[in-house]
Amino acid sequence: MFRVWLVLVKRTAILSASIGAILCLAAVCPAPVRAQASSEEVLAHTNAVQVRFRGQDLFEVRAPVGELRPPERARAIEDRLITIAQGSSEALDAIQVVERERTSDLMAGDQLVLSVTDADALPLGRTRQQLAADYSVRLHTALSREFSGRSLRGIVTAVALASLATLLLVLALRLMANGLGRVETRVRSWEGTRIPALRVQSVELLSANRMTAAAVQSVTVLRWLLFGLVIVIYLETVLGFFPFTRAAALQFRTYALGAVGSVASAIIGYMPNVVYIALIVVVVRFVLRAEALLFESIERGELRVGSFHPEWAVPTSKIVRFMIVAFAAVVVFPYLPGAGSPAFQGVSIFFGVLFSLGSSSAVANVVAGIVMTYMIPFRPGDRVKIGETVGDVMETNLLVVRIKTIKNVEITIPNASVLGGHIINYSGKARDGSLILHSTVTIGYDVPWRSVHALLIAAAGKTGGLLPTPEPFVLQTSLDDFYVSYQINAFSEEPNRMAVIYGELHQHIQDEFAAAGVEIMSPHYRAMRDGNMVTLPSDQLPADYVVPPFRVATIRDADAAAQG
């Protein structure tokens, strides 16, 4: 006990003296002390470089030795380990630690394996002697496994184990294939029973057939995932049986686990973004539903908003929905996977430039379609004339107008062309009965104009599709060299039957004029009226009608007739 106390007193005195000396040095020359502390701190926090043997971390080095930095030291040690492993197994009995002044050298016979320094052991909280002893045990274990695996017995054992693992692999794959095949058959039999169609109220989003196909596809994906997992385990196990492929097995495991870990960490790290996207989708869905209810009320007339026409409800709803979805896409974009990567941004820029260069005409048509939406120049079903095209409007959208002509020909006209030309809408005034259909005939000056008016009005009165009130009326549009132009005007509510109405009107005009014995001088005739047959239809001529002959009279006969 006395000796113990004496040792403690001596060590306390030595420690006090050391502390006093350090304080004096710090007071006299503080800069070198700070530099030394900084150097030790740097060494303590130096990153370790691993020394790998057959894919396994065996040692680690931190401090330079001579001119060799830690990475260079690690490569040199790995080369020595390979050289020793290729030699005789007698190296196992020659593993020892030789103490030097500044290092503890781990030797395998005469071959230096590595030198352990205080800087290598300091960050681990151990002495270099303790660390060298640990490294000696690790080296002995690794070399023992290496030499035993290279022996004949080790190779035979590895081959036997590999064969057994292969047999187990084949059995496992067959069992999984049979089991998952039965699961797939059972899933198919659930169609319409346990796997019903996906419905939202009365709307069927996905049929039972599609739902079953999705379930079967999930089983197929599960099968391939299980197959891949079993094969990975098999390869790692078999490669680990042989010393020359053990490093590849460990590397294979590292790659596989690294890939799985990266995917798992990426999925876990992406979960907050999924929550944000889900919240945005929910909010946008409620906004779209509210927007649809609002414009449906306007369309049905249940809600009136100033001078907003009910016809504007559907196109405005589409535009608003597009803007809401576009805004939601812009908000969601930063939360998509890889949205901040240069590749994703490059692809976005590429498609943006491509869209800008190739969609100038499409954008012009869209803008024209929006403008026409609020102009309301026509509605679906209206009889219109756009340029030289006459027909009924079948469909209007943001890009084109589709028209069916009276010959049942469908014509598609871009909105930009429609907006840039003139539009004649025959149905606009027909809704209130004020559409006027008109046709022109030319009659000679020898026919009293009142008779022509009466005949034209009578023909209009017999034509179906023309209104009796307001009454038809006639305009004399011109007094030409050979005839007078008479225009019959009548009101109609059926613009979609214009061609039929005009055809019937012209028939009645011919009948009325022929019955009254009035010639329609269009085109006009150059004729000697005393010797030509009249231009009436043959069935309208009297039964005793004879074509008059030409009469020639001299001037003397004319004078005599005048005096007599």
C-alpha cells in the first residue's frame, strides 16, 4: 500500500511539473504551442484510407509515412498483401509485430506488411502497439481463409457448396413460379367478384377487366422482383465460396445494397414532396368542381352575371379549367423527381423551343378561337357562309370550325382564316323571322311593271318555307339596256333549307310568268319579233298557234299604208 501511495505522489508531482512547464511555454511562446495543437487536431481528424483485401476492409491508414501519403500507403500495402497471398502458407507462422522507435511494423516473415504510427492510432484512442496487435490478428485471419480456400480441400468444398446452392436456386425458382402462377390464376378468377369495376357515383372509371389486368400485372412485377432478389443472393453466396471471386462477391453485395439503399432513401426522402403534390391535387380538384358548378349554373340560366351570355359558359369554363390545371402544373413542377437536375431542365428547354418554333399557326388559331368565342359570330347548327363555303356549322373549338355543305361535304376551316375573312350568318336573323331570301329576274320593257310585281309575289306565296307575313315585296334594282331587273324578297325562318326554297321559288316564278304569257328576257334575245316563235314552253302555247312568217315591206308600201 505504501508503494502505491508513493507511485501516486510521484506521478502527481510529475504531472504538476509538466503542466507548469506547458503553461510557462504557452506564456513565453504561445504561437508554437497553438501550431502544435493545430497539427495534432488535423491528424486526429484526418480521414482514414481503407486497405482492402479480397474486397474486405482490413486496415486503415491516416498519416503519411515519409513521402507516401495515406492513399499511396494503402495501395502499397494492398500490393504487398497480394504478393504474400500468392506465396506459401508458411507466411502465417511468420506474422509478427516488430517495434521500432517511431513505428510498430507488422511483418510476414521478411516481408513488411505495414507500419503503424502514433498518428494512425491517435484518432482511435489507442496506442500504436495495441493497434498493431489488432492488425496482426486480422491479417492472420484473412490469410488463413485465403490459404485454406486455395487448398484442394477448400476448392472441393467450394464446388460442392456451389452445386448445392445452384440446386436450391432451381428449386426456389420453380416453387416461386408455380406459386405465383397459381396466384395469377386466382386473381383472374376474381374478375367481377372480388375485383369490381372502379366507379365514381354512376361513372365507370376503370372496368373490371382493366382492374384485373392491373392486378395480374402487379403479380408479374412481384415475380420478377423475387426472382431478381433470389438470383442476387445466389450470386453473392456462390462467389463468396471461392477465394479468387470473394472480392467480386463483396463488391456485388456493395453495389446491390447501394442501389437498393439509394432507391429506398430516395423514396423516403421524396415522401414530403408526395404529400405536397397530393395536397395540391386535392385543392385543385375542389376548385375545378366549384368552377364546373358555377358555369353550369350560368349555362342553365340559374345564375346571371351582368352581361355575361350563357353561350359563353362552356368555352369560358374550358379556358378557366386549362388555366387552373396549368397553374397547378407550374406549382407541382418543383416537387417532381429530378426537377432540379440539369438534364430535366435541358429537356424542358428543348421542348419549349420546339413548341415555340412549331406552334405559331396553332397559337394563332387558338387566339382566334378565343376571340370568336366571345364574338359569337355563329352557333353550332347555323347556316353560314365563310369565304366561298356555304353550309351548316357542325363544330367549333379552339383550333378549327367544321362545316357541312349542302352537298354533305365536311370542310374544316382554321380559326385564323375564319377571323381574317368575312362571315355571313343566315341563321342569326332567321330566329326572329326577319331573314330575307331574294331572287332576281329580268323582264322586257314591254311588260307592265305592276304585272311583274304581282306575278313575283304570287310565286313567293306558293313557295313553302316563305312566310306570308311580313308580306313579300319586289324591288326594281336596275333599268338596263334590254330589260328591267326585278328582285323578289320574302321572309323565312328556315335558313337551313335555303337551297330547296330557292329551287321551289324559281319553279313557281317560271310557272306564273308562263301562265300569264310573259317572257323572262334573261338572257336577252336579239330577234325580229314578227317572224320568230315566242319563248314560251310548248305546253303553254295555244293549240292553234302557228309560227308567224317574216313580212317584208318596202318604203313605198309603208308610205301608202300611212296615207291610206
